[in-house]
Amino acid sequence: MKAMILENICDLEKNDQPLRMATLPEPVPGKGEIVIKVSVCGVCHTELDEIEGRTPPPVLPMVLGHQAVGRVAALGPGAERFKAGDRAGVAWIFSACGSCEFCRTGRENLCASFMATGRDANGGYAEFMRVPEGFAHAIPDGLSDGEAAPLLCAGAIGYRSLCLTGIKDGQSLGLTGFGASAHLVLKMVNHRLPLSRVFVFARSAKERAFAIELGAAWSGNIGETPPEALDAVIDTTPAWKPVMEALLCLKPGGRLVINAIRKEAKDNDLLMQMDYPRHLWMEKEIKSVANVARRDVQDFLALAAEIPIKPEFQEYPLEEANLALMELKQRKIRGAKVLRIN
Ligand SMILES: [Zn+2]
Ligand SMILES: [Zn+2]
């Protein structure tokens, strides 16, 4: 089968072709596993973190991609959740131990044995992928493959982030960064929390205009002061400046949720400017979001079908995965990017 593989960790400023097209043997499903013929796979910022070594695959080469949608092509021994031909998707969570305190309480995203799709096991930048059947997700009717793919990561983790803010209808929410996840959060808030106002902080004027188009109450550059103090902020940027600025925008008791798997080191020094009375005092909180649990994916897919949320996306052929990744790196973003494979 055709697959785009990562063979070496590299700096994307110096190498704009991090992945190479290769021919790999078709995966064979083991006990309780299925093989999916991938039709589309979403392209995510986390791939940039993997390629640049902020969250590197433990073994190389690796097939990246954790927003895969396709059809079940083969069933391993004992696999019976799906039938051949069923539509199925795979998100960031590839597997977890199933027996630790976190797995037993629905917090499998925190499991020490958590395996990530496309990092710890081959993912969806390929014609076929293998996954434990319990970690594959049925895709609701009414969403095309291309619409469903970005929902599997950006949507599911956006949903988890929004839940972790704890905001109630009528409270105000800031979003720093306005990529795939944030634009889906805005749509969720419009539906679930219609009285809440959303304030979007983004460096790119295009992203700021897109936010207003989608119903944000206000948009401004990182560092600008919004017209009101915020109950919560979700940060989806790779940098620290937006975090420092967001803390200044929070109301007393407000919460900042950082939805980033790793932060780039470029502006680490800003953290030394943390001024306790201005940035943290008055019971402000900082919380990170780690991975997703299966429940997040399932609940979010159901919500997306109900609203409905149909993400805006651009398609690239599998061969052009490097182009899609570089555009993401250069923040040429309007909605999501997906690779079309079959
Ligand atoms: Zn992702
Ligand atoms: Zn576990």
C-alpha cells in the first residue's frame, strides 16, 4: 500500500519535505482489531510537533495521521463491533490499558499506557490502517468523510477543552489562536451556549475576519484588550505570549485551558515575566488538555451531527501531505486540511 512515512525528526524551517512516499505491506488485523481502508485523513498541528521532535514517535519510520475516516476492509479474530464495509474513523486515542485507575473512570486519556494514533502506532496517511475495534468510531450519517475527519481531532479535543473551561451559558469565552479546533469550538458555543460571547485573538487578519464571519462577538490581535474581561480562555497556539496575554484578560476566578500538546521554545523567556498579582492572583487557574478519551470523540460526533457542524476544509492528495503540512506550519489556514486517499 501507499503511505507517507516519517523517517527522521527534522526542522521544518530547513526541510520542507519531511515525509516520503513509500510502499508498505498492507496491515493484517490481529485479535480484536480491524483494518480500515482510509478514504481521508485530517492534517493536524500535532503532526508538526511529531516531525519537529516536540512529541516524537518512539520508533521510526512512522505513518502519521490521527483523523482517519474510511471503510472497514478486514476483521481480525474476535472483532465483531463492525461489519466489512461499515464507515469507521480513528482519532488520536489508539489504545489504553483498560485497567488502571484512569481507564476505569473514563479518563483513559491520562493512562500511562496511552498510545496515540500516528505516533505510537501507524496512522492514516496511508491507504490502510489497523486499529483495535474498541477504539474505532462509527461516523454519523449526514457527515461526509471529509467533513468527519477534522472533527475526530480538532472537534473532539475542542469539545474536551470547552468542557474543561466549565463555562455556563452567558459567560464569556476567549479563544487564542483560530485554527481548526477553535473554529469548531466557536460553532459549539453558538449552539450550546447561545448567550455566551466569544472573543477571538489571532495574529492573522484573515483568521480574525473568519472568526467574525462565524459569529464571534469580537476579534483582535494577540495582546489586544477585549471589550470585557473573560470567564475562560482556550489557548490553541504553540507559543507562550498568548498564554501570558490571556491571563491578563481573565476575570477573577477565571480559567485558562491550554489545548496544546507541546509549546515551542522560542518565547520561553516570557514566562520569567509572570507577574503574580497581574497574571495569577484572584484565583485564576491554568489547566491543560491531554489527549482525548473515546467518550469525547463519541459525544462530539453526536453533537456535530445534531447541530450540524460541517467543518470547512481543503483537500490535498496524499502525495501532497508535505505541502499541506508546510501550509499549516506557515499558518495558511482557513478551516481544516484533509488528505484524500481513496
Ligand atoms: Zn490532532
Ligand atoms: Zn489505563
